[in-house]
Amino acid sequence: MDVSEILAEHARKEQAVIVEKEVPLEVDAGFLTVTDPNPIDEESYKANLEEYLQSTARDGVQVLISALFSLPTTSSPDGPLAQLPPPTTQIPRAKPLPKPKPLTKWEQFANAKGISHSKKDKKVWDEEKQDWVNRWGWKGANKAAEEQWLSEVPMNADIDFDPAKKARDERKARVAKNEKQQEKNLLRAQGAGPSSAPPERKREIDRTLATTRVSTASMGRFDKKLEGEKKLKGVKRKFESTEVSSEKEKSQNLSILSKLDREPTTKKAKGGEAVLNVRKAVRAASKGKGSAALARDSNAKKGKKGKR
Amino acid sequence: MLRTIKPKNARSKRALKARESKEVEDPRTAIFVRGTNAGEKVQNVMQELMALKRPYAISFSKKNTVRPFEDPASLEFWAQKNDASLFVVGQSNKKRPDGMTFVRMFDNRVLDMLEVGVENFVSMREFKTPKATPGHKPLMHFASELFTTHPRLQQLKSLLLTFFNGEEIDGIHLAGLEHVISVTLGPTPPSLSSTGTATTTLGGPTGDLQPQGEALPKVHIRAYTIRLLASGTKVPRVELTPMGPSLDLTLRRHQDADAEVLKQALRRPKLKKQDVAKGLGKKRKNLEVDEMGDLRGRIHVEKQDLSKLQTRKMKGLKAVRGEAMDVDEESAGDEHTSSERKRRRTD
């Protein structure tokens, strides 16, 4: 046989599976779908509807089948599986995308620290029994301490010390703690976590901070800023105008004088009418140690003098 | 509204979990609802469509007072109760004889609807040909340029695709491809072929587009079985045999999807890290992820030129000047000059 004949034969075979159209067909292999964007041929449509429909469908399916047969395959127990690419057509979902599960506090911490999770097996190997036993639950390994027939008692233990009861209590406490943590995680997931509203103490501190800032002459402008401190709003220094009417000036000065003249209201300032501030004087004389220390010192000096 | 159920045992817990939304969705279940007056033809059509859709089909064969375009409440109730997201409602009356409404749901709410009228119907039973195995995935074939340009027909295509084939799979057994559902339109009327999409968006949500419905071509739905013949090449030659049912439909009322809801419904899950590494998101050459999840790259180095390699310098290896030239010429120079030189040497 001549080579040209073989080639011709091959070309003829190829011809049988090749479809030629004006506009190439769009194949979406992921959805096993082919779309033929060519306009409908009105003549053949009217002449013989069924035949026309079948021939168009055949051409389309031929293109689709060629595309499917050229896909890479994997073997499976039932035979070769053609691996389909992800579909190109977008189809609306039936249900919204699932929301990601909220992380537990431990998971958040582990993520931040880069701790990878390793799942514990449910069974652990028991050397004594030479068998796999449950880590917890029925005949669980976590109950070994309370079920052993002999247990050590510390030297200074009470007379009614029960090692089995102690181990059991400890285990129960661990379980209770875990349940509490789970509950907190659930609460946090619902958004009503314990730290969602600022606690009372924090609000108190904020309030105090705001008052202190207002009480300096510069309205806290040159104060040392704390970390995360917010800028106070609506706080402005107010300057009196330099020129005021004599009436006003007089009344202002009089008000200052009247303040000075008033009975002191605070307990501390009530100390007496004396000009000397006794408290301050004691503090200065005792170098901040207080009146008792001052008295002791003076006594000691007296004693020394007497001996000599 | 249904009450929210709190599972009391493991079985009901599993059942509820199966209904939760998933990243890769299960095949959609369709409910075929018989309206108050369905008529024999529509009932038969629904029966045959159900045969194609099996096993993901539920039949509501009693008379149901349901008007999807007026009040979708009962559809929403059924969707939730049956975990179904597709409906076909058959209803026939004087104004709209032999009507079928395709309804697609999202999150147990109506996403969009399309009403069609059945004109001609030939049952599967009338074709005395082999049928496809129930449950096998069909191929889909759409023919007309309107499927890419006209919003109503885009909606029809999307609906039918969802109905028969809207499930993402990553592999298929090629021998199991048994039938094709072909959707072909009638000849495009000249009014549509020129103006295209401009005329169509006026309809509004529940627009009864009678004058425009007239303008839209007929829809021919046919089902064929596929025969794959050996062609001598790797790709077989395809022959089709009509299997039935065959339907001729006209488009009637429709309700488009709300843009906001549609956006929600079209949201895709984020690609997995491994998929991105494999290059699903964007193309990455010469990179692959092995079974252990390690990223492996392949680098291509040009062939090393060993002729310029500097080896140990020795006196004995040094080429004599004249001889070296000859050798170079013979190896690298062109044939003509070297042969000439040889001839000269022999002279």
C-alpha cells in the first residue's frame, strides 16, 4: 500500500468525526453542554423539521464527544474516568454558601502562634493489659488512677484521705472546666461574648481620664499620651477677651475676692485659722516620715544627752 | 414558615445536616406540581420530564391551588419541606392553554420563573427505540445564537441546564453517556437578529409579554440516544436516534431574578489552597503539587556548552597553530571552504 493511500484513508476517517461550521461551537465540558451559536437555516428548517433538528444535534454532540474523548483520564474500578474541567457556565446555587465556622478561643490562639493541630487517637496502648484501650469513656484510660487496687498515700495525708476520690474529683473538675469553655465559645460565636461591651472599670477609667485632661490649663494638650488613648471631642480652651467693660471686670474681681473670703468647705482646709499648714510643716520636718517618727527621734536624742 | 427543628437524636441530626448548605452542592430535586386544571397533555409532559429527571424528582399529582406568579408562598413551603429547589407547575386555562412554569429557588425563595406553553408533544412511548438508563447524566445541546444574546433565552438555557445537568462533577465514565437533550430554536425573527438585547429588558418582573412572546421563536426540545461508532480514530463517530419525548414550546410569562439575590446565588467558594497552587485560579506554569501537598517546581536549564569548558592547561595538550586552525575549520566552518582547502593540500 502506498503512503498517500494510507494518508487519504486517515483523512477520510478524520473527516467522519470533524464538524465544520461557520461559527465554532462553544463546549462547556464541565456541564457536558455544547452551544451552537450559528443561525438556524430557515430553508431546511421549513423543509423537514425533525431531520434538521437531528442533524444539528448530531453535529453539536459530535463536537462535544470529541472534546470529552480528548480529556485526560484516570482509572477507576469501573473503567476509565474522563476528568472534567470546572464548568465555564455560571449557574445559580440552590443554597447560599456555608458560613465559615467561628473559631474557638484555643483555635484563635493556635492560629496566632502557629500551632498546628494534631488529632489524638481515641485509643491508647496499655502496656499492662497489652491491648488498646479507650482514652476516655467506657473503661477509659483517664480513669486508671481511680480504679487501681493500690494507690500511694502521701505521708502527711489526713486520716480520711481517699486517693480514688481525689483522682475522680480532679477528673470531674477537668470535665466541668471544658464544658464551661465550650459554653463560652458558643457565646462568643453568637456575638454576645463576655468582652463585647466594655466593662464598668474601663468606663470609669475613661471618665477619670477625660476629667483630668480638662483640668490642666492646656486642656491636656501637653500631657503624656497613653497607648490607645482617644482624642477628646468638644473640648476647647476658652479665652476671655482682653477688653471688657469696667462693670464686668469689677464683678469678676469681686467674685474672686468673695471666693477667698468664703468659709473653706473641704475638711482638709478646715484645719484651723492659723496661717501655718501644720500637716505640711510636719511632713517637711520629718522628711516625709510622719509625726510619730519625729516624736521618736526627739525622744532618742534626749536620752543620749542624759547618759552623757 | 416552618418552625426551626432542634434535633433530638443522632439520626435527625444527620438528616438536618444533610440539608445544610454545602460548598459543593447535591443534585437538585425537582417537584412536579399539578395545578388545579392541568390537562392531559401537560400531565403527560410532566410525567415524561420526570422520567428524564429521575431519581431526583418528586410528583405532586393531586390538584394543587398554586399560582406561582401571583403567590409563591406555597412553593417556598414545599421547597423547604422537601429540600427541593426546582419546580415544574402544570396549569392549563383558557387564556394560557397547556402552560408549564419552571421555577428555580435560591435559599428556599423563588429566584426566577419562566412560563412556557406546550404546543406539540410526542411521548417517549411513541418512539419504538431503545431508551436511556434512568439516572444517567444527559448531554445538553443548545442551538441558536439567541442563547448567548437574548436574556429570556439565556434564562431558558440556564433553567434547562440547571434542571437536567446543573451539578458539578469532576469525572465521568464516557461509556455511560447515553442520551442527549437538544434544545433548538426556530429561525430568529428579523426584529431580534438586528436589535438583539435592546428590546427585551423592558418586561419588568412579572411582565406578561404577549406581543414580545409572539416575536420569540419556538423552542424545540428533543431527546436522542447516542450511538458511538468506531471511526478508526480515537474519537468515535456519533449517530443519534430519537428517544422522546419531543416538545415544542412557546415562551410566555417570566420573572427575572432580583439582581441582589442573583449575585448572592452566583457566589463561588474560595479556591482551596491546593487548587490555587495547582493553577486553577490563574495559570502557573511548571509548578505542581505532589501527593504530600508539597509544591514542586520544574526549571529548564539550557544545554551546557562543553566545548568552552576550561580544563587543565598542559603543554602537551596545546594545539599547534596550523593544525588547530584546520580542525576548527572542519568542525565548525562550512563544507565548501574546508573541502576546497583539502583539495589544495592534496595538490
